[in-house]
Amino acid sequence: MSTIGPREINVPFRPIPLDVPEGMKPNEFFNSPENLKDLTENNGLLINDEDLLLYRKALGHSNEFDCSIIYNTSQSVLNPLGRAVRRTQLPKNVRKVWNRMNQIIIGFMLEQYPDPEKHLILAGEASLDATWPMTSAGVPSIRMLHNHFIVFDKQQLKEAPLTDTNNPNLTDGGQHSLFAAYMQDVYVEFLSSLDLKILKPVESNASSLALTGYPQGLPSWEIQGGIDSLKNIDFWKEYDQVLKGFLDFYRTFFTQVSSRNAGVPDNAYFPKEIEKTLLFNNCFLSAAKKVRDKCIEDAKYASSIRWQPAFKQLIYRNDEGKLIVVISQNSIGNAITELLGVVVNRTPDAKAYEQAEPALIEKLLKLRSRLVEADLGHGIKTQYWTKG
């Protein structure tokens, strides 16, 4: 039996023929309309009237299956800090189409990879609040709401070496351990006030993958009814409720860290629950005091704090084949796969990538046809594939 622990894999990619202008940082350029235009023309698969773009990940996490949907507002919102970075900021008509696209893509992945013992399937977003400086560590290369859809071969993960559990990409500056020690119970109590009927809370040991042991100690929910529930709009409302509850919890926490005895944050989704459950809980307030005191004493620690909540929210298939939802405070620079204990090293190797490319493209084009049939967009022509 394999040793349990996070894995580290190497994924080859074809170097991107883009020159970052002199004097610009890469993540500043990647947020520019010029780069987003290149992403569409070289890797775009499908676009629709809602500005939702399905594209192949040029710097991917997996060459088995890997694509993203991005809400591409680069041409209409030139200020990168003014773009939508989470689902709750989407216009209603865009969110409806976004949810339908997600449901079809996740269903396609389950259809193509039906055996949970052979493949790890995940879909979800890792999102940041738009108040951060663009040059901060951990700001994503494309600062707009985007979802990841990834499949890993479990045999590759079994054969991969274990990674150091202190790898910076698997930590969060001590905030998760603080959460586990002081705030886990109050977090569960707070989220239990949500009116959820499709999502059922599960114990963390039931949601963790046997191979990696991740995710670790985070609140998780089983999607009762599996993939069929994703066709129900009520599921997506509950999925958003989890996000809203998370945002309220962490906004309240960091507001309390910033200003002792602060009240309910402005624009809270659940102000009554915050007042009742969080602002009268000794463990919650004690944890905020510990972070506040450390911020005052440790400049480097204070600089690393994400004062507005950054999160990763996933739908993934566990070892029993059940679909699980999990949400986490984002760490200081990690990727979405690391929530499940998979660290990806992207290595430039055009020849190795091109060996995997035909099978990958075949699946992505098959998925594109499924979305076109559902009236969710039209195809894009690139040098690698036709529009049809």
C-alpha cells in the first residue's frame, strides 16, 4: 500500500511564445487585454454572448484533461482590480449560463472517467478579493473569475514522490492551524445555520483522499443525488450559500483582527447569524486577538495577511465515487490542486507535451460540441483546431 501524503508531479508544457514587455512583471502583463487576446486566439475553444470563454490551459495542471472557463471582461473592464473574481459578483444572466456550463463539463468528466479508483476529478475556483495589489505574491496570472476542470491519473499520483508537508504551497502562513485549533467548532456552528437540503455535511475523514490524506480537517458536504443534483438550480444556490457563509465568516474574522471589538461587516449576507454566533464566541474572538497581536509584533507576518477573504471552493469525486464540496481559506500562493494534496511542477518540454496533446485536444473538442449543442456558445478557430 502506498504511503499516505501529498504528491508532487511534473507536468510538461509547450513554452508560450509571449514576450513580457521590459519593465513589467509577468502577472501584470498576464492581466492585460493584449495577453487575454492571445489566450483566446491560441487556446480558445468556445465563447458566448455572456463573455464566458472556455479555453485549453497552456500552463496546465494535467495533460490528461485540463481546461478552464473564464469570465473574460478584459475588453470591457480595463482596470484589473474592477473585474469579477468570484461567482457572487456575476450578473444574474451570466451566473445562470456559468452554472449550466459547469454542470455539463463536470458531467462530461464523470462520463469520460467513470472509475474513482483510476482518476481524480475536480472542478472549482480559486479566487481572490480585488483589493490586493496586483504584484502581491499569490495573485493569479489572470485576475478574473475562472473555474478549473482537471483530471489526474491516480496511478501517476501513486508513483509520484511525496512532497514536503512544509512546502509553502501546502501551508497558509499558520492561519489554517489557528482555524483548526480555535475556530473549527464555531465555523461549523455558523455554517449549520445555512438552509441546505441537497448538501449534507460529512466528516473530514470521509472526504479525505486515501492517497494524499487531503483535504485536511475542512468542512465538507456530500452532494446528495450526485451529478443529477447539478442539473437542479437549487444545488447552485446552495453552492453559493456555502461561499457566502465562508465570506461572512472570514470577513468578520479579519475585520476583528484589524479593529478590536468591530461590529458586523458592511454588506454581510447573514448579519443576524454573525451577531449571534461569531461576535459572542470567546474562541473566535480569542483567535482574532492572537492574529492581531502577531501582526503588531511581526511585520513580515502582517504583510502576508489577506485582509479580504481569498478562497478555494471545489467539487471533487472522493474514493467512494461521491461528489464532495469543500471550501478553504486560500494559502499564501498555492494552486487549487493543492487543496487535495497534489503539487504540480510545470516543466517546459514541448516534445513531451506534444505526445499527450492529441488525446487531450480530442476530449476538449468533444466537450466543446456538447456545449454548442446545449446552446452555450460557438467554437473558436486556432492554429490547433477548427471552429466547427
